[in-house]
Amino acid sequence: MIDPTFAELPHRSLGETALARAAELGATHADFRFERVRYQYLGARDGVLQTASDAEDVGFAVRVIHRGAWGFASGVVLTEDEARRVAETAIAVAEVASGMTTTPVQLAPEPVHADVTWVSAYDVNPLEVPTAEKAAVLTEWTTRLQAHDAVAHATSYLQQVQENKYYADLSGTSTTQQRIRLQPGFEAMGSDERTGVFDSMASIAPPVGRGWEYLTDGRYDWDAELAEVPELLAEKLVAPSVEAGSYDLVIHPSNLWLTIHESIGHATELDRALGYEANYAGTSFATYDKLGTLQYGSPVMNVTGDRTVDHGLATVGYDDEGVRTREWDIVKDGVLVGYQLDRSMGHMKPELHEGRSNGCAYADSPGHIPIQRMANVSLQPAPDGPSTDELIGRVEDGIYVVGDKSWSIDMQRFNFQFTGQRFYKITDGQLDGMLRDVAYQATTTEFWNSMEAVGGPETWQLHGAFNCGKAQPGQVAAVSHGAPTSLFRGVRILNTTDEAGH
């Protein structure tokens, strides 16, 4: 159910006023977006709550197409006079922009979605749980971690977001939506007195589009991980440093999601592929002329964009242009076959995705204009694919990679390297102890073409991030990436300590 405190806000009347004024002034398209986004962050260290912050962002925006150009303005004063003023400002911006717009802006068609409501899948809104109850969980986590001899310090945190949006446009579409997401986590830190090595071990629990039940209903075994992490840290502190070279890799989804994000997710945003967007993550090697011909990866590689998957961080019913969301192919049998796009790009490329948007417009606040943002981009499992143990069993000399950590990729999304939380030597199909100082390095196409096998559905997990950045002024969006455990042959491994000159 939509939060009644949001439903009571004057979003409908302000929308009617703003859209009517934009139409009076000659806009060929106008949309109105009213948002309230609530945030809460809690952080604990060594048994003590150190941070508790709440924030709320409330306001509205008007976007128009006038004289073939975009115009945009926003406001925070919730009155009809302000709604009219903001609409007039958006028109004025478009009039200025029209003199610099060489190709008139047009939008791909979209059916009217009249007065529809969508609420994400959750049971308990975490923002309605008493702060003291959540703080007690976080401090108890750090106390449990610190009880182990290997752990000198421990931290924990919980990020929570409730996002409400109302959208309406001149075509008659109007949507009211509510999304809940949260990101819990913890990290244990320690050192080995004999060698002086300092390191950490963090939770691999993914952020989710769920509610407080994620921490209480047993879907994720927090107790088991809290017991396991100190032991893993102790093993990591005394593990041997990897010998650089070429290895076969079995990569767990808790690590592979980030490689998908950086080398596929950003690379197949159509605005980057067309060269229209370069901020934060650069443009893309996967340019539009390669559509249908680029051998992105091996034949077992099938990647989808999806804004509908259960509990995905980028999952929503309708995007910020009133487009009903869906799933589509990005890579099919290893070949690039699709992109992520919004309505203006859908019109530009009518041969792509039936000439329609695939629901990828999003703005992170009422003060920002919607831009093309990443869907839940996921590597699909093989229907009868192997288990993780079976994949490990295929490797004579390799490394099993679990959990994400640091990463680096160039501005074309092509040359990259990634590290992780845990690395295990594989010898003759068996795990053979932990390794340290591991990074894998490749080009995007080299890496994905080295993928020999993907695991079955039971190995598939949905991971992701709260903090994907894009645009200028910068915007932040949450996005999930699913992956099965996967096997890669002959990947270049670096020793990070050697590379750093230590």
C-alpha cells in the first residue's frame, strides 16, 4: 500500500496545474514528477552505535519539449503558484535550448497508463522499525565479531531508502509508486603479529529490494556468516601470496556481479555507446555499429536487462517517462543484440527494441532531470548447468573467487582488473587453501570469451550496489546484477602487492 503520508501530499493538484500551464504555453510534451525520498543510515563500530542519520528529499519537477528542445525546472514549495512558475521556467529553458538544438527532440511511442499504482515487494518497511531495535542488531553484530581473537575491530551498517514518486504527463499517463530497499553489512579487521599483515573480511550479503524481514526471516543466514567471517579472516591473514600468472577461474556471483556492472552494464547504456554520455564511467567500446556482430563473449553468455525481477534494486513498475518496465536481451549466445535506452533514444533508433523505450529513464531526486539509467543487468544460468562444486571439479590449476572489493576499468569499459574478498587455490578439482593479493586482469571481450561454462539456476544469485554514479550534475542509482557461478579459462592473475611495489 502507498504510504498514506505521501498520498496526502498535493501531488495531483500540483501536477494538474503545472501540466495545464505547460500546455497553455505550447509544449508539445510535458511531464510532471513529484517525489518524496526518505533515507536512514545507521553505523556501528566495536559495540557502539557511531552514526544515526535521517534525511528526506521532497519536491517536484516539470520537463517539457518545446520548439523541439528539452526544458526542465524543479521546485520545493508545494503551492499551485509555484507549480505554474516551475512550468513557465521549464518552457523558458526550452526556448533558450531550442537555438542550440540541431535535431528536434522526439519521443518513442508509449501506451497510456492511466492512474496506475505499483509497490515493490516487501513485508516490513525498515523505516517503521524503531531505530533502537536496528541499532541493537548492528552493535550486537560487531560485538560477536570482536569476540574472536583474529578480530581487532569490527564495523556494521544499515542503509535504508523509501522512494515515493508520482508521475503524470499530457498524454494521460499517471503513476504512483513506492519502492523500499536496504543494504546491511559488516566487516571484521585484524592483523598478524608475526608478519605485520593487516586485512579485513566483509559480509557478502547483497543489498536488496526487500524490507526489514531480510534481517529476521532466515532467507539469509546472518548467524552463520557472523560465525564464519572471523575464521575466514584468520585464514586470510596467514595465507600465502599468489604467484602471478595465467589461471582458470571459478567466480562466485558475489564477485561476478561487479564485473558485469562495469564491463556490460555501463558498456551497453545506449547514451554511452552513442557518445552522448561520458561522465563518471566514460563512453563505450560497444558502439552502435557493432550491434548484431560483436562477439561480446562465448556462446554460453546470455545477458538480459530487466526492471521487473523480484527484489531487484532497479526494479520498478514504470520508469520516470511513464514507460511500463520489462525484460529484454542484451547479449544472446555471446553476441551483442540490445542496449538500455529511454524514449528519446528509442525514437532515434526505431529498429532497436521495436522502436520503443525499455523503461530505463530515472532521476534520483525531484531536483534532477531523468536520464537513461542501468536496469538490473544479469548473466543468465544454464537450465541444466553444473553446480559450483562441479565447476571447481573441472579445474586442475586455478582460483575460486568470492566477494567483491576493489576494481578499475578504463573509460571505454574495455581494459579492467578486479580483486575480491576471498581467493582459494584450486588443485586437481579441489579447494586447496586460501590465497592473498589476487587481482584478475583482462579486456572485456577477452574475459567473456574465456567463459567456458555457467552454473545452473541453483548457483544464480542477485547482488548489486546502492551507489552507481552517472551524469553531471551527478546522480546516484541503485542497481542489481544476477549471475550464476561461472568458469573462465586462462585469465591473467596479478599479485597486487608486487604491482604496488611493496
